[in-house]
Amino acid sequence: MSGRFVRSVCTAAVVATAAFALPAPMAFASPKDPPDVPVSELLTQLQTLYQKAEEATETYNGTEEKLKKQRARVDQLDTELADVRVALANSRNDAGRLAREQYRGGTGALSPYVRFLLSRDPQEALDQGHQLKREADRRAALIKRLTGGEQQADQLATDALAALDVQESLAATQKKQRDTVKQRLAEVEKMLASLTGDQLAELQRLEQRDVGEAQDKLLASGALSGSRAPSKDGEAAVAYAFKQLGKPYVWGATGPDSFDCSGLTSQAWAHAGDPIPRTSQEQWKTLPRVPLNQLRPGDLVVYFKGATHVALYIGDGLVVQAPRPGAKVKVSPIAANPLLGAVRPDQGKEPVKDYKPPRLPAGAAAGSDTGYGSAGAPKS
């Protein structure tokens, strides 16, 4: 696919340095009073705000995954504790019966040895002795079970309380992270509301130009591979991603009606039968790395120094991504954001034969990669 075509499908994206510093707050009076700074500076600041918002979102998503696991742990401990308490109640009932039997039997019973000496039938005495021994063993086992059950119940109760404390701590952390996301997205909303239509149009023009240049440079460098076929699972992941085109970006969403960046990639691979971590950071951290010159459809392309954005490679220098708040799932040039690297969820699986890439639907590349629209700050 030519660089000229790629530039034509690119509508806006972030091409800057891999790491940004948060700019000083800008004083925006109202939409009728747009900031009096160069549009190029506005572009840099808007890109930074979007990146910070997505970084906060991915951090929130990571905590949400930990919270899900912790909730499951608390539920497991509660179930185990309930089972142990039932068993302990049964053991205590048995112990009560044993105590009553001993009380009724008194303490004057003869020992098995004396019974043997006084018995007219030695075999009967031996049988009685065996019965007494079995009864003694049963009593000893009951006492051991009762003691062990009490110890296990105490330990499980302690573990359940500790697990609940961890869950509550994670929930409190997540609430703070949610507030951070809301703050970041509110900053984007405020900036967008302050811009005129001409400024927004100029922002898109500048970004389209920058992405086109970056994409042409990347393709001309030969850093990308030629035509490669995906594995069967990779083909399924790409097919799933194509079905999501046009659906809105919503922070923290994993479908089926909306997605954030890692929500899209994780669901694509889950539906392909290869579950992967939920967040872009964990996908980058745990999945096998693959050089850009060996990319094949289905691989994940990770962006920015902090691995805060991810997209699904579909071949020919293009990716499917959920770009930013206010945007929709779309096809974009691979150079739409500063590249960090790529990972392969299906490492070691053989490529399919006679692979036919899916056709790009009409409008698949339409829309803004940066989301010049409502940022959709969370309401909860």
C-alpha cells in the first residue's frame, strides 16, 4: 500500500515525541474567547491532554482488573469459611453426643485387659476389646477433627478479613483514579469548547500533514515487513476488530457497544480464543515482542514511552484502533502515534495458507484519530 494512499486515509493523529510534559494550565474564558496562541501550540497541548487522559484510563483499567481478582478471592474465602463452619458445627454435634455417651456410661467400666481375665469366653472379650479400641480411635479422630476445624475456621476468617481490606483499599484507589480520568477529560472538554471552527479545522490539517509525513518516512525506511499471513487465531482477531469499526471510544469499555484502546485489543484476542491481559501496559509487559519488520496481522502495536496506547495491526502499514475519547473505532496508519514496539499474542503458531485480507469497509478510515469532539467524561 503506497504512502500516498495511507496519507489519504489518515485524518488526524498524534505524532510527536514519545513522552510529553503536562503543559501549564491555559486560561480559557469561554467558547467565544478562543486562546490567542498559535494553532501548532494548541495541537501539542491537545495531544498532551489526550495522552494524559488515556494514561489515567489505562491505570484505572489495571486497578479494575486487580479489583476483579480480589473480589473473586474474597468470594472464594467466604465460601470456604462457610463450608468449614458447617463441618465444624457437625463435629461439635458429634462431640456433644460423645460426651453424653460417656456421661451415661459412667467411669467404672473395666479395662479390656481385666475383662479378658474375668471373661468365660476369651474370644468375646477380645472382640469387645477391639470394639473399645475402635471407639477410642473414633473419639480421638473426632477430637482431632474438631480441633483442626476450629483452627482452619480461625485462619480462614483472618484471611477473609485481610482480603476484604485489600479489596476496600483497591476500591478507594480506583475511585481516586476515576476522579483523575474525569479531571483529564474535563480539561480536554474545556479546551475543545474554547476553540473556533477554523482552529479545529487547522488542527486537523496540521495533524493530517504530520501523520502523512511520518507514515511515508516509516514505509520508505523499510522498517515494516512485506505481506505476511496471520495465524488462524490472528485472522479471527482481525475479523473481530473489523466488526467493531464505527463503534465509539468510551473509557474503560470492553464492548460490545463501545471500547477503549486495550478493551478492543483484549476482546479481539479473547474472541479469537487466546485471552490476553486487559491493559496496554500489561500486554506490552507480558506478551512476546516482535520486530516491526516481522509484523503480521493480529500483532499488537504499542505506543508511547509508557505503553499507554495499543492498536491491532491488519497489514499494509495499517492498524485498527479505538483512538481517543470522542472518536470511533477506525483504521489508521501505523504511524498515527509514536511507536514503542509490537507484541504477538500467538507466538509460535503457524500462519494460515491462502490468507485474504478483509476488505476495508467504506468509511473505515474516516473520523478523527484524536477525537475532536465530546471527550465523554465519566459520570459515575
